[in-house]
Amino acid sequence: MEENHFISKKATPIPWTTHWEAPSNIALIKYWGKTAPQIPKNPSLSFTLSSSVTQTQVVFEPTSPGAFDFNFYFEGVAKPDFKPKLQTLFKRIGSYIPWIQGYQLTIKSHNTFPHSSGIASSASAMAALAMCLMDLEQKLVPDLEPEFFHQKASFLARLGSGSAARSIQGPVTLWGVNKMQDRSSNLYAIPFGPDLHPVFSTYQDAILLVDKGTKAVSSSQGHQLMHQHPFASQRFLQAAANLEALVPVMKAGDLEAFIKIVELEALSLHAMMMTSNPYFILMKPQTLSIIEKIWEFRASTSIPVCFTLDAGANVHILYPQDFKIQVNAFIQDELAVFCQKGQYLLDQVGEGAKKV
């Protein structure tokens, strides 16, 4: 599908209020490196989370013809410092939703998870806003097909935050052209499909909050460093190959193979950070301690628990629902001590965005 397919019709403004929530996601195959506008250098695959969501209400008020403006509130407080990022989003998507001209928007947003907790809040925030925009578009253009609705929501969300493309649907989504899915696209994410093994539809994700501080290098900066990275081309090939290996594994429910690929991807992501110029390390000593404890626990119990890392120090522990009691006890007894103030979050995969 080409970008111009997502250009909507103009429409007479109407008053409208809508409220959606969208989840964060955790990539299993990592996206690291992009070209403008938010086009990934390699395909990625992610678990859509369930409890870690952004809830966003948008009030659309008709105003002067051709005019457009918005106010943004986060956790009930006006946040003018967030406005530049949203202005960039609306500039990017304006040609695809020309009906937005003639509106004054009031956007109110909050998260169900703490700020700087190692959860991709930009993904959930942009996805929730995209769903609100598409809700009004569906009102203005009633004949939208459900598949198109979700594809365009993912397309719009991507232009705000690349990983937000994967937060529209669940429980597993793929973003980026790849050999495993004929319908795959760099413009939007698609669901894994009905042949996903049932074990992954209830997979658990415990997020261990090792460091809640601001990262020394942002994800946006890290993506830019891939342009001159000496190992970038091989990394993009590795990610594509790992995705091609992971898809059949997730159809078969092969947890041993799943663990090997997922942990390799996490460490490969951080290897690219450590070999960038300038180089940087986002892991902390506690991150490594947790990883070693997970490996020891898995070896001694044969419980198929593994880790993944986002672009930060916090650790996502992934495990099947059947082992929830044992793994949660392990986290509380042996891993919480490595977390900032002993804090961690328990989540699981979910089905994607929904209207509130």
C-alpha cells in the first residue's frame, strides 16, 4: 500500500469528543536505525502489552475555517514543553487528514505506569492519539473498513514515534518489510496472524525498574548514530534473519529457540550502542546482575524464563503464564533487590488499543 492511499477527504468540522487507550509494546526483534520519515532500517516484532497503557481524550471543537491549534495536558497539568513534538506530528500527518483544518483540539493524556519506568510511553501516547484521530475520521468517513482503520492508525502513530506503529493491535505485531509476511510494510505494523501459538497470547512481562532516571543518550539520538555505524549493515541483516527465524518458532511454540533469539536480539541492540561513535552504555551493573540471576534460575529450574532489554537499563522478564507463580516469587525474592526502591511492574501481552 502506498502513502497516498491514506489521504482522506476534506470534511465539514463537527464537534466531537473521544477517549481511547493504547498500550506500550516491547520489541523482541529490535528496531534500531531509521530514515526519514520514521522508516525502519530493519523489520521488528513485538509483544503488545496489556496494563501499561496511555489513556487519551481529545475534544475536537470547530473553529475558524482553515485554522488549527491544540492544547495538551498530561496528568491534568498543561504541558507546553510537549507541544513542539506534537506540532511535528501534526505537520507530518496534516496532508493525510486534511479534515483537521478548522479544529481547536484539547488533548488530555495520562499513563497507567510511572514516568521513566522503562516502558515506551511515546509508543503508547502516539498510538492513543492516532486512535482518537481515526475515531473522528470514521465519523466523517463512515465507510472505512476495519483493516484500513487500523492500518492508518498505525501509519499516523508511526509518524509520531516509530515504535508506536506496533501499539495499535496485538498480541504480537510486525513492522517493516520482511520475507515472512506478504502484507508487511514499512508504513504501518500488522498483526502476527491466527497461526501464533497459544502460549504467546498470554505471555507475561515483568518490568524491573533498575534505573528510572533520564537516559544519557535518547533513543532518537541512538537511531541517528546508526547512520555512520561501522557494523550497521550487518546489524540490519542480523535483525532480518532473526525475525525470519523467530516467526516459525512462535508458530510452533518452541520456547527454547524463542529464548535464544530474544536474548540475542537484546544483547545485539546494546552491542550497537557500545560500538557507536560516540559510544555509550545504557545498562547498569544491576542490569547485568539480573541477567546472570535469570540464567542461573533457568538452568536450575528448567523454567523457560528469559529477558529482553529496551534502550535503557531496565529489564523485561518474559515467561509463559503457566510459570507465573514460580517466576513472580523468584522476582520478589532474588531480583527486586536490584531494582530502584525495589520497584517492578507485572504485565502481560494484550490485544491492542481500545475505546474507553
